[in-house]
Amino acid sequence: RDGLIQTLELIQHSQFASSWQKLIYDKFDDVKMIKKDVFKRRRSLALEFPLDRGVELREIPELTIKLAKLYSKMSERTILRDLDELLQLELIYKENGLYFSNTSLIRQMISLSRDSLIINNGN
């Protein structure tokens, strides 16, 4: 039974991560691309952002190897501009000096689909 619960948790985590990635791509579909490299860097930042904890500004270039490569020659000001874009897209939020993935967007979508399922099955 414990194995079944662990498997279910793994599947749910995987579905959550996939839904989060899809949301990021959907949000960036609505962004007007001025410079392709800036667009891709910001989208990569969103995709590489941790889902389970907040991060300080200084940690961002060290979160993943991909981000280290992208931000190795960038100033802190560039990182702040990229974070500002993610804040405007509501993909992240800032609280007490830490930046967090705004996973509540996915949780709301899951809740809405569950409610819809319950309503549709109740008819």
C-alpha cells in the first residue's frame, strides 16, 4: 500500500510539473518578442525556477547549470529586469526578499477542474 501511495505522489508531482511548464509556455505565447535571446532567457528562468522554495536574488545564477551559463556575463540589473517580467506575468511573486514560483495558479486550475468534474458528474 505504501508503494501505491508513493507511486501516486510521484505521478501527481510529475503532472503538476508538466502543468506548470505548460502554463509558462502559454504565458510566454502572449509576450511580444522584441529580442529572441532575451525572450528565451526569461522563459528559461521561469522554467528553471524551483517550485518548492523561495530564492534570493544572488542565488538565481547558481540555481542550475543552464542559468549559470545564461547569466554568467549578465549584471544584477539584467536579472532584476528578467524577474520583473516574470512578476508582471504573475509566474513568480516576491515575499520578504525571496522570489517564489506562483504555483497557486496551477492549484487554482486544478481546483476549478475538480469542481467542474464534480458538477458535471452530479448531473
